[in-house]
Amino acid sequence: MTVPVITVDGPGGAGKGTLSYSLARELGWHMLDSGALYRVTALAALRSATEISDELAVARIARSLKLSFIPAAEGLTQVLLDGEDISAAIRTESCGAAASKVAAMGEVRAALLERQRQMAIAPGLVADGRDMGTVVFPAAPLKIFLTASAEARAERRYLQLMEKGESVTLARLLETIEERDSRDRNRVESPLVPADDALVIDSTGISASAVLDTVLREARNRQ
Ligand code: C5P
């Protein structure tokens, strides 16, 4: 039996995590936070003093990660690396920036591909990332590409980081978001682009619940 998959791709801060979590909860499906895989890989490389630009060494680390994912509230997945809870450590802006660097490497992406596909378990999977619909699950029957203006995404991230007590300015955040977007969109390996058959939703000025309703309607229409 083919396990149904809904892919949710788009740039950082567009609300993919919140949408994916709510969708998975409504449908009773599993959720894959693929960004967490790139973040953990970056964290493990930094901790092991591996040069972040050493593609083969970073790919080796990606292949050997001993990970567990535990779904948590509001789209945030609790991530355990060798049993240690590293959820907070991977959610910093500096880890996000390092993740986007290792994510541009073909060997690293190849090392994480099978791990992601193995997460498609019945009754279904909501897969959140950048290349879920284009590369990892190209046969998914429903593909969402969720976007929003860079300003709206920076504001959303700003509020999330303030809540966690991380000190950043909105201007600096906008700069890093644009830098990360540009790297994700312009890389050779799995660039951030909507799949040809994706439903593109611009969430600028739209509530998370309105976005969820739209996607749930699409999902139910296609069942
Ligand atoms: O989504 P999140 O911000 O956690 O992802 C961190 C980084 O991991 C992104 O900036 C992107 O470079 C990379 N990523 C990716 N492919 C995915 C998910 C994330 O390249 N499927």
C-alpha cells in the first residue's frame, strides 16, 4: 500500500511548521520536520570540530546520526541526538545558518534522503521542508508551497525568537532571512522551488487557521 504524503515546502518563517503540525494533528498522520535533520547535522559537525565545508566528513556525520523525533506542541518537534534533547540547540539562528550551508552539499542531501523516505508510515505523512515535493516525495498527491513576504517572515521569526529569549533585531533577522533564502533558492542541489504541480499559498496577512482550512479542504477533496 502506498502511504499518502502531503508535502509542505517553502522559505523559512512562512508558517510551514505550524501548518504541518496542525495538518498532521487534524488528519492523525505522522510529521517529518526535514529542516531538523539538516540542523542536527550542522550541530553535530560543529560539535565534533569538523570543518563545516568538508562535504564528505559532514555527509559521514549525517549518515551516522542516532536520532529520535518526538512530536511536540505548535509544530516544534523534540529532537534527541544519542538520547540528548537538542531541540533548543538546533533552533538558534546560528544553527539555522550552518544548516543552510551543509544543506547545499549534494553528499549531505544524499546521506539524508533514505532516512526521510522511511518516515512515510501509515496512515500518512505530512513532510515539511524545501524539496519534499520536488525530490523526496515527488509522487505525493498534494503538494503545498507556502510562502510570504520576507518582512512578514522576519516578523514571525522575531516574535518566536523573542519568546525564547534570543536577542536579535528585526533588521538583522531580515538580512539573515534574505541571505538564507538566496542560498536555498540558488543552490545547484535541490534548490527551493515549487514543484510544477504544487498549490502555492502566500500567507502574508493570512491567519494560520485560514491557511490550514484551505489545505484541509484540498486534502479532503483529493481523498
Ligand atoms: O526549515 P528550517 O529552517 O529548519 O531548515 C534549516 C535549513 O535546512 C534551511 O535553511 C535549508 O537550507 C535546509 N533545508 C533543506 N531542505 C529541507 C529542509 C531544510 O535544504 N528539506
